[in-house]
Amino acid sequence: MPALGAGPYLSPEGRMHMEFRRKDLLGIADLEAGEIRHILDTARSLKEISTRPIKKVPTLRGKTVVTMFYEPSTRTRMSFEIAAKRLSADTLNLTVAASSTVKGETLADTAANLEAMQPDLLVIRHQASGAPHYLARRLKCGVINAGDGIHEHPTQALLDLLTVEEAKGTLAGLKVAIIGDIAHSRVARSDIHAFTKMGSEVTLAGPATMLPPYLETMGVRTTCSLTEAVTGADVIMMLRLQLERMGQMFLSTLREYSAHFGLATRHLALAKDDVIIMHPGPMNRGVEISPEVADGAHSVILEQVTNGVAVRMALLYLLIGGEKEG
Amino acid sequence: MSLLITGGTVVDPAQGLEEVWDLLIEDGKIAALEPPGTIPGEGRRVVDAKGLVVAPGLIDMHVHLREPGEEYKETIETGARAAAQGGFTAVACMPNTRPVNDSSSVTRFILDQAARAGYARVYPVAAVSVGSEGQALSEYGDLKAAGAVALSEDGRPVASSLLMRRALEYAKTFGLPIISHCEDLDLRAEGVMHEGLVSLELGLWGIPAAAEEVMVFRDLNLAYLTGARLHVAHVSTFGSVQIIRWAKSVGIEVTAETAPHYFSLTDEAVRGYDTHAKVNPPLRTAEDAAAIREGLADGTLDAIASDHAPHSSLEKDVEFAAAAFGLIGLETSLGLSLKLVHEGVLTLRQLVEKMSTNPARILGVPGGSLKVGGPADVTLIGLHQGWVVDASTFASKSRNCPFNGWALRGRAVMTIVGGKIVSGEQ
């Protein structure tokens, strides 16, 4: 492991960590709590680089990071790109419209061709759950899941953890409410794993059409009442409502959704005094979250974006920052 | 040619037989079945079956042979060879070919190809509706005359309850059973695996057990209404077993089958996004698998059929959601089913009933028994022979087998069709 400064990396607690030995980051479900801790600590130490006048360190010089996005994304792709550039990696972006997939090439062939150009890491977003896993099995280079179908979005969950821990000083014992379309949300799935692994208590809320059965078996509480979910909460995370769900019988009207599941100022009084409000973006202002709440004093939505860069720098560093033996 | 099989344990439920007897085959028929040593071996080819089970030829009543139209996945010849290898002397092939088997000409083509191939008998199952499009009834009388033994819309279930009613009535007219693939496609929606904890965690859309059960209940109601013969294909859920058990108890004319994967695997097999575990109906939970075993043991489920569904890597080596449903089963079905015998879920006699006697009865085809005068379709089974599943050695053209590497106990040692040894000749 090459040193960031000097010597083996030490966490704030002074514990020396074992090397992060994964080739890929595919989901939070696969991670141990200790690995999550390690990623968060690494992110915290790298965050400072982004505040320097010259926001660049040579750590990943000579490494190539390819981002492959089969779904539209601005924030996540930019965040990965900035993270890679701040560590001096070369980046190459492949978006679906410009790629050869429109010519009917299979995912395996596209990936094999990319790999033939010897990248060090592939960051992929794909509409099919499991697509990053499929690639990771076939490719020698590392793979980071930047969101697969309705499965996981692990880097989002990690930046959420970092944001909450910065605001609260801890993750253990916090009451976290996640509100909205759980069924279609890869953010929710990753956050459920992430927060429960780190000792938080998670409550999910939304209309029953969006709360699939068996959620409780993942170690969370569920309720159809927004009020119930936010009462006593330390953290309220609002999920983006995908507007096309209306035509698919998951909800009736936006008006009704907003009235029952939109977060407004009046709800904040029910939560802890120092509650923080989060949203993975992009927001539908006035649908799942009122502008007053989104822009209010409790909102940490932009801190999430800042931390996104730090977490992704940490992952790039941990996955391709050193020569791994064996 | 004359073939004498000596010293094996003859298990023939149709004759209430389970003891060491000798079996004489002449001119493609069972010529004699006698206590050991009573039939002279001189001038005959003698097969020493000591330590083996001599069963009426196994019949897999639910397979997909892909010909015509998708010969790159399987042909009638490779499928029939896989059948023989797996101990099956006959198979019933589903009509979802290209073109769909909705006409006597396609039915005859299948029979011609099967005759050319040899290996196993092939019984075509024809389509319920023209093109399996769920609009107009196909010509059941004509199809039966050409050799179709049943009707089905396997893979493209009948959505219209009215069409299903008319199909049952029209099939009754010609004495054909309808094999129903019970699935509410609307309720399945975008589902690609069983709806449960695993689908939730993997972020894959689920197919609820209810998508099968509501249609099982509908079709049983319609069978009751019409008095027609209904056979429920590939039962996979606890609820379906309960409903069928109830239907039988009130006298509704129904038979049902399940497939080895429903009592051998659960939805846990999908973890890792293994497309070989993508099948429809989907692999369910341990509770469902236990109910399937119970249903087999108490006779609610009459038959074990593989639902052999060959696919190439083009359909399987892709993202999970994009992969085709289906797995191959002809060469693992017996080995997996024998586990039920070894585990005490089924007696050997029950197993033979479910893999030979009952399929023959349900389809109304010859075989299913070793009665003197009947066709000499015989399967010799080495009950305790251990082997390891290696799909690369299969006779089937396809390799979509989720059991690769499994150690199984018991396999077909020899398969005889019409007095001819089609597999296992030493």
C-alpha cells in the first residue's frame, strides 16, 4: 500500500487498518462493518484535498478509470470523474448514446473490448440489477457499481454515512427514517444495509405499493405513516419520486403523494431538534420535499454532494491505489 | 431380436410388482415376465441386471425440443438422445416452437424427425390456440389424428378465462387433456424470479406465488365447470399444492406435475445473479419446496417432469433481467428425483409411478408398465451408483444446467425403447 503521507494509514482512532483487499465494490450487502469504517475513515482523510488551492495529488498517476453509464446521470458521473482527477488518474467516460451498445453489442463484448485497452478500474451504472456483478466476474480490472437497476448504489450509501457521521459524531443508535419509493430505490437498499450494519435504527415509510413485502426481514421497521416515521428521527432521508410510477399504478396523483408523503416544515417539529434532512438528488421540489425544507437549516443535501467526491476518492484509492499482492 | 434381462428388481406399480424377476423382450414387445431362472437364456442376448432396478420406461411429459425453429438450442435428435441418456424412453414436447405446433403438418414434422432420430419416443403436445396467440382455437381433432397427445400454451399461458373454458370443452370433445401453464402474466409483470427476501435484496422484480396460484384456482374452477381433463404443469408453490389437494378431495378431474428443480433448489440459488437458476415458474422458498415434496408423497402431485428448456449462451450469458427463463433437465431429472427415494420422501414404487405409470396414463400413451404384450420400453436403474453432474458431457445441445458439479446417487444404466437398447450399451 503506497503511503498517502508516510507510513501505513492510521485511522483517527489510531488503529492501523488491514489492507482493503477487494477487487471490486459491488454492494454494501457484501461489506463488513469494519470495511465500511475503513472506507469512511479514508474518505475523511482525503476530503481535505478538495479544500486545497491546488486540488490534486499524484496518488493515482498513470492509472486509468473508465466510467460506463447506461443510464443518464450527471451528479454521480461527475463526482467519480472529479474524484479520479483529484487523485491524478486519467478518466474516460462512455455514455450509452455514444457507445456501441446501440449497435446491439452485448455488455460482455463491450466490457471485453474496454478491458483490452487495459483500464485499471471500471465504474458502471446499468439499468439491470446485477450487471456490475456480471462484469466483475469476467474482468480482471476492478469494478465499482455506480448504481445497478433497483439493486444497490453503494457509493451513495457510503457518502450518506459519512455525512451523517460528520453531523452527528456517530452512527450507532441513530434513528434514520427513509421515506418514499423504497421498491424502486437502489439508494434505499444500499442505505438499509449501510445504516443497519453501522448500528443505526432504520424506519422506512411510503405507500404500501412502494414498500415491498419482506422488508422487515432486512432488519428495519416499516410504516405507511410519514408522521410516525419522522417522529423522534435523527436523520430523515427523502427519496426521489420517479414521476413515471403514476402510470404504473404505484400511486394516484402527485398532489395526493405530496400531501401524504412530502416532507414539509411542520414535520420537522416531530423529529429531534438537531434532525438532518437528506436527499440523494435530483429533487422534485414540491413533490417529496418542500423548498423550505430542502433549503432550510436542517438540510445537509449539499454536504452529501461534497462527501460524494471524498468517498469516491477513497474507493479509487483503496481499489487501485496500491500494488496488491496475491 | 430377443433380449433377456435377468436378475434385476422389477418395479412395476401397474402390476403391483416389486421383486426380482426376469424380463423377456421379443419383437419390440414384452414377451414374458417370470420368476428368476425360468426363462432360458440360450440363443438370446442376456443382460445381467443383478443389483439394478428394472422399471417401465420413464416418460418425461414436459420437455422443449426447440425444433422446428431454434435448432441451435436443441434438435429433436439431440433432445431424444438426452432423453435416452437420462433414462427416458418417451418425452412429450411442448408446442412453443417456431412455427408454433398448432397444425397437423408441424405435428407430423415432429413425429417424422423423431422417427428419424430414434432414441426415444416423442409425443407432440399441440397449441391450445392458433399461433398460441390466445384468440382462436386450433384444430384439436386434426391435431389428435396427426398424433398430438395433449394441448398446452406452455410459456404463453391463456389469459382469457373464456378461451380457457372453450378450450377445455373443445378438448373434451376429442378426449385430449389440457396441460396448463398456470400464470397470471399481468401479475407477473416484470418479474424475473420468485418474489421474496432474495428478490428484494438482489433488486430483481419478483413473481409472487399468487401469480401461479390464482390461475391454478381459475383453471380448476373451469375444469369443474366443464368436466374436462386438466393437467397442471410445473407446480411450484405451497399454495398450488394446497389448492390441487382440495380440488382432488372434492372430485375435480385434475392431475398435476412438478419438476425436480422445485424440490431441489430454492430462490437462494439466484444469488450471484446466476442465470442458470432463472426459470419460470421461478425457484421458490424452502417452505414451497417442502410442500412440493409433501404433495408428491401424498399423491397430490402425480408426475415429475423436467420442463427441459434448452437455451444457448446467447440467451443465458447476459444480465439476469435480459436472460431467458428455463433450464435443462433430461439428464439430471432421475438422479435428482432418486434423492427423494434415498431421503425416504417417496418409495421406489411411487417414484416409478410419477416418472412412468402416471405420465403414460395422463397422456394416454403406450408404456408405463411392463405388462406382457406391451411395448418393450424399459429403464434399468443403478439405484446407488454415484456420479457427478458434468453438463459438458450431456447429449443435449445446451448447457444451461444449475446442477453442474452436484454429486448424485442413482442413474439410468440402460434405456431400451421398443426392444432396442438406445443408451447404455456396454
